[in-house]
Amino acid sequence: MILSMTGYGAAEARGEKIAVAVEVRTVNHRFLDLHVRVPREYQFLETEVAALVRTTIDRGRVDVGVAVRNAESDVFKVDAELAHRYLEFVDGLYAARTSAALEVGASGATAKKPLPDMVALLGLPGVLRNREDGAAASPEAAAAITELARQGTLEALESVLAMRRREGDALRADMLRNLAAIEEDTDAIRGLAQNAPAEYLAKLRTRLDQLLSQGGVEPQRLAQEAAIIADKCDISEELARMASHIEQYRALIGAKEKAGKKLDFLLQEMQREANTILSKSVILEITHRGIAIKTDIEKLREQIQNVE
């Protein structure tokens, strides 16, 4: 089964007072790289959400964002005590700065202290919260919020999987086209390779006749040398293994199991066979076909980078 590692899904689960929104984004990565972001006061949700993701996704970078809000209205509460402590801390910094400036005689040391930026103050961690505080929630309320997070995560993951399947179908079609091109070139090389020993012998005879101006070359000796070289240039085993790899590749992308890592390994083996074929090639057309095979293998390698 071909699943793309690129996906997106979002969902919201609503209770009587609380709504939990979950957003999941996935991109390609060699392993599972999971990042879950939850509000500071709802850290107890992180373990549940991460476990659900791991049961669904095996590979890729996964970013999950969880937001909890009041379901009835966007009502917030301000932690006035915490805001006051922030202001006290700022006052202390300002006083220290003014004192230091007076000691060195800097101008403007007695300038009027600026008024606090209320928008910035509300944006400080913990100052502005939903009216339902996860940290202070009762066990019953925490359980209810956890269940909503679970529902939202499952629904978002379903959307992610649907998108990954669609992308995977497109990848599968492209891979089949590239695989067919590799198979065609492999079959062509198999036919060309049958004439390789005779062609090499003819080239060798011509070359030696040019080099030896007297007496020619002993036919028996020439045949022995040609047989040795022809054996070294034999690519029948490489072609057989390439055909086997192509068959396995086609079977894997049509199977139900996730095949990204296995396909990656098969591509390494196919690349190795293509390199050996090129290194043994004595016919120009085989070389051209071998280069075409390497090009299509590289295309498959790029595609497999986004397959789970």
C-alpha cells in the first residue's frame, strides 16, 4: 500500500462547556518525528494524543496542535495576580536601570516611566486563560476534556489518512510508469547482451590486427582471451536480479502493507545492478539503456522519499 507522508487534517469535538480543536500536519521524514503542542494548563492531554498518533502513523514528521476553549462563548479570564507580578518585575528592572543611569550621570535619567502595553501584558504566559482551567479541573472534568481530545484527534487523523491515500495513489501511478520504463530497458538490454561476446571478439580481432603488423594473431589464443573477457562481461545474473527486483517492487506497491522502507531497500539493490551492468557494458546501446535505467531509478528514489 502506498501512503504519502504529506497530509493535513483538522477537527473539533464539543462538549457542554468545552470544545477541543485538533490540527494535524504531516510531511516526509525518514522516521516518525512527532511533535504535540497543547496549552500549558492542559499538558495531561499530550500523552493521550501522542499515543493515538503512533497507532495510526509510522513514518514522517507529524505536528499536532491542540486548542481548548469555552464551547458556549469565547470567554476568557485574566490572572490578575500573575499580571501584577509581571508588572512588579518590570518596575524593578526600570528602577535598576534608572539607578544605574544616575550613578554615571546619564541625561534623561529621571524620564517618566512609560505606561505598560496591555496587549503585550495579556500575551504573557498564563495571564489570559479560558474560563475552564485544565490545571484546576476536577478529575471528572479532566476525563471529559481528554475524551474530547481523543475524539478530535481520531477525526483529524482520519482526514490526514484520506489525504495521504489520495497522494499515495498519485505516487503509485507515477512509480508504475517509471517501473515499466525500467522493465522495458532491461528487456532490451537482455536482447542486446546476447550479441555482446561476438561483437567484442570482432572488435578485439580488428584492434589486434591493427597493432600487430606481422603474422596476425593466433586464432586459438585470440579465442581464449575473448572467452575470458566475455565471461567477465556477462550480465545475465545482473539482468535476472533486476527482473526479480522489478517484480518485487510491483508486488509491494500493490500490497496492503506499508512498504516505504522495503521499497527504499529495493531501489538500492536496483541501483547496484544498474551500475554493474554499465561497468561491464561493451555495446553502446546497452550503455544508453543502462543510463536510462539509472535515471528512472533516481525518479523512483525521489518519489519514495514521500512514501510511508
